[in-house]
Amino acid sequence: MTSPHRHPRFDSASSASKTRQASFAAGADCEYSDEEWASTPRSSGATMRNNDSGDIKLPPRPSEARTRQANSATAYSVQDLASTFEPLAPTRSHLGDALENLYRTQTDRTIAETGGDPGRAERGGSKTSHHTTQGRPQELRNLTTEVFFVLICSSGQLLFSFFQGHINVNQREFRVALGMDHAELPWLVGSYLVAVGLSVILSGSIADLVPPRFVMVTAFGWLTAWNIVGVFSLEPSRSPLFFFTRAMQGLAVGVIVSGSMSILGRVYSPGRRKTQVFSAMAAMAPFGYWIGAMQGGALSSHLEWIFGSNAIICGIAMAIAYLSIPPLGPAVDSAGVEAPSIRDFDWKGAILASAGCICLLFGLTQGNVVKWSPYTYALVIAGGLLLGVFFFVEKAVRRPLIPSSLWKTPGFAPLMAAYFLGFGSFLGAWQFYGIQFFLNIQGESALTVALYFLPNALVGVLAAYVVSRLLHRVPGHYIYISSMVAFALGPAFFLGNRPSTTYWALSMPGIALATFGPDMSFAAASIFITSNVPRSYQGSAGSLLVTIQNLSSAIMTSIGDSIAAEVKTLEDGTIGFDGLRAAWWFALAAALAGALITAIFVRIPKEVEKPHAS
């Protein structure tokens, strides 16, 4: 007689299927084939009763079992609870039914989120499964590999600030060692930033088209070699070699930054884990600046060892990059589409963008040095025209340097404008001249000034944690406008300083609060940009953000220097206190303008788990 609990389709199962059912009930390790599974009841974890009143639980489809193991640890717990309650009554209890229904709902949700194919979670890794974006990407073997991988990719942002920190705190020492006039000081930063800007434009797209590990390892090797050259460049007669060395450093750092953005954006799909990784990378910028400042302050009497120690650090990083970066190839945006190659590189756009940036940055940086000679105006105008032609040319090429879809993304253009104003006000118009206040007005040593910027490192880590926790809970534009306000707080606090004001009264809280600006804005902007372009454009999209960062830093430094020098210049050529205050007023106005643009025009939705754009 048929059991009342027997499924009506159980009688139609094949003898082989019945044998497997019996084996499974006895505890044997067996699986249904897809054909046999199709002829049995389809409910995951269904329980049927045979004629001997013994329970037989159908094993799940193999691919479904893998999905549960990868993504549904909670679901297994629910199944175990349901099984525990089954023996308590001849028929299934209401509680057992409820727990099993919850288990089935969890499994059905997992299957639905993988596009109806439960096995896709394992097969597709971070490329196709929404749930697996929470776990370690399949390209990384274990957690240790992932940690070193994220650290080496984050080193781009660290080195970008690191190579500015040890220069900025030693402005006096480098000016004496190289026999420079005070008006030439912006070139200590400008020669580096011009090269970074040029490098990022080219390398961002190239990193998407060639194996990125080769690009990264080569860049670290290049950086190691030129730091060795820098050891021998610190003489007045060799000042051209020093500035050329700084430019070569900038080329390598630009490649590392854009290559890192390409790799991280490609390996991590939009989601919580990507938010955490990009937030950690953002924290490296202020942390790297402080480390560089400490290194520079400690070695201010032995400037050549700044470059020597840099060479050792970069050599170690080169080895770690080779061991930790997976051997990725060019990214494919969708199945059946051929992967892009170096043949698709936009050479016309690269030449126009590079020439435009060089002319613009050189003209602005050199302007105050030569009292704005006519050729500096000509360079600035030529740079602007070349960049204008670049944007028109990009509309006609098959694979532009910057994906055309990005320009159509709502809020993208004002987001970039706000980032330009905010980051430029922080690094170019406030921090550079804040250091001059400590060095020239208050007479502090380079090491003391480096210690003054300790809040950069501490608050940078805190800001990264805050962003990683908030981007999934609140719309990103709230975080972005908060970063613009933080940018404004630095100059706002410093404007209250007087030559006799103690560090703890205004400078320390100003430095601490302003540090939230670059961390929060970079994390929010980079996640927004890389999440709205295909996988094959991750480096290009990231390079745009870094290009804006470099342009704003160099341009704002030059404009700030012109304003400060016009207001107050001392007999020895240094900028007086009133001139520094004028630069800080300019920084405050720029940051507030960025906040206003963000409040009116920028809307960034909460970050959610989703595939890359296509």
C-alpha cells in the first residue's frame, strides 16, 4: 500500500534511481545525474517516506550542492534543524515544515541570483555570481595571497604621496642642495606631477590591453633604477638630472597607479569586498604621505639616502608584485566577444592628451618662475586647445582612451569638477603652503613637521573604514559632499593661525579633519567610476581619476603660488605669512565650490552587489 507521504512521482523513478535513493538513505556518498534528478521530485532537500516508513532524502542536484556549499552555510544549518525535528512525530511537525520551507527559500534565492543555474556560482567566480563577490576572487589562491595582492596594488597610491612627502618637508634642504630660487620650488612637485599625469593617460589604457603583471613589475624595476640615479643628482651643477629623475619617478608611479586600478577593478566585481579594497587603497595616500615625510625628516641631513632607501623599497615591491599579481590577460566584457589587444590602443588620443597636459602643466608651473613671460601664456593656451581637440577625436575612434559611456553617466562631469577643486585645494593650495608655514614662519625642523602630519596616517585608516561601512548604507553623494567639507576644514583652521599659535590649538585638528577629504572622495569616486564601465576599461577609467588628481595638484599649486607671491614676498624670496593666508583663502574657496557642485549636481546611489557594466 502506498504511503500517504509518498510523492506521486516516486513510483515512476527508474530502478537505478531507486537504488541510489536507498544508498543515499543508508548514508552512502552518491549523487544523481542530471537525467535521474529530473525524474525525481525537484524540491531541494525534499523528504519522502517509503513503504517501510523509513525516510529517504533526495540528494540535491550536484551543481546545486556546490552552490549551497559555496554560498549558503546558513541554509545547511536550517536543513539540519529541520532534520532534527522530523523524528519527533510520525508525520512532519509544523516547525519542521517551516524550517524546511525556509531552507528551500534560501536555496531558491541562491539559484535565482545565479541566473537559474545553481552551478554558476562556482564556475563563474567574481565575474558572474553576485554572491561570490563577497568571497575571495577565484584568481587569488588564498587569503595570504589576497592580502599581498591588495597591498601591492594599493602601493600605487602610497608611492604617489610618498614621493611628495619627503620632498615637501625638505623644501629648504633641496633648495640649498640644488641652488634653486624660491620661485622655482613648485618644480619640486611639478616635475613629478607632470610626468605622473602623462604616464597615467597612456598606461591606464595600455594596462587594459596587455598582461598587467608585466606592466607592474617593469614599473617597479624602472622606479628602482631611477632612484639609484637620484642618489648622484643632488648637486647644483646636476639639478637638471635631479628634475629629470623626478620625472622618471613620476612616469613609473603613474604606471603603477593606473595598473593597480585596472587590476583591482577587473578582479573585484562591484560589491562590499570591492568597496573594502578600494577604501583600503584610498587610505594609502595620506598614510604614504606621512611615511614619506617621516623618511624625509629623518634623512634631511643625508638627502642622498632618501633616494637610496627608496631604491631598496621599490626593489622589494618589485619582487612582491611578481609573486602576488595573478597572470591576467586582457579582460573580456561578455561571452563571444574577442578580447581587446594593443592593436586597439588609441594612439591619436594618447598623443593629443599627453601633449595637452604637458603644455598646460609646464606653462602653469613655469609661469611664476619667469614672471609669466608670454611663452608661458602660449603654452597654457596651446594645452587647452589640444585637450579640446582630444575630446572631439575621442568621439570618432573605435576604442577611446576614456569610455564614451562614462561621459553619459548622470552626475559624472560635476563629480569630476568637484574632485578637481577639492583634491587640488587640499594638496596644492593648502598642504604645500601649510608646510611652508611650519618651516619658514614657525622655524620648525623637517622631522618635527613630519611628526605634525601624523594625523594623516591615523585618520586616513579611520576614514577608509568609515567609507567601507557606509557606501552600502547611504547614497555615495552624502559621503562625497562630506569629503568636500573636510577639504575645506584644513584651510579654515589654518586661517586662524598666527606665527605664535601652538600646533595643538588649530593645526592638529585642521590636519586631522582635512584628511577625511582625499580618502572619502577617492574611494567614492573610484568605486562609482569603475562600477560604471566594462571590465576591459577598468584601467582607463581609473587613470582618468588619477589624471584629474594630478592636474588639480599641479595647477592649484601654481595658482596658489602666484596668489601668495603677489600678496607677500620676503627679501629672501620666501612667501610671507600674509601670502600664505591668501593661498589658504584660495584653497577654502575652491573646496567650498566643490561642495556646492556636489550638493546640486552629484547623485551617487548606494553601492550594491552587481556584475560589471557591459
